[in-house]
Amino acid sequence: MTKQEITILLQKNKNSLVQELHESKELVVLLTISTTRKLNDEEKGKVKEQLLDICKSIPAFTVFMLPGGALLLPLLIKAIPNLLPSAFRE
């Protein structure tokens, strides 16, 4: 891998992480709003999608933390493409 390819990969993942954090912030706002009024269908869809993304993050993080997980995770992602949250999918 060249230095340019590594730089591109780092930048891409940085943007995905920022996007995922932004979406999680939106989830907190929607959950707070839901305590005072009912959410409309679009808002409910966003909440559902974000909760699923959080649930998908847990197994990916667990695999990554295992010894050799950094090598195993890309193989699992090829086998199970929906393992990653939506912001990290290409």
C-alpha cells in the first residue's frame, strides 16, 4: 500500500466515524423528543436505523478487540457485509 492509499483510507474512515457520531447525536435528540410527543414515521425510521447500527457495532468491536481481530474483521466483513454500521459501508 502506498502512502497516498493509506491517507485516503484514513480520511474515509474519519468521515465515516464523524457521520456515525452525528447520526448517534440525532438519535439522542429524537429519543428526548419522544418523551414529550409521538414521533412521526420518518423519525421512527431514523431511530430504528440508528439502534440497529449500534447493535451492529458491538460484534464488530468485539471481534476487533480479540487477538488477531484486526486481521479477522476484514474477512468477516467480506463474509457478512451487513456487520458494519451504515456509515462504514461503501
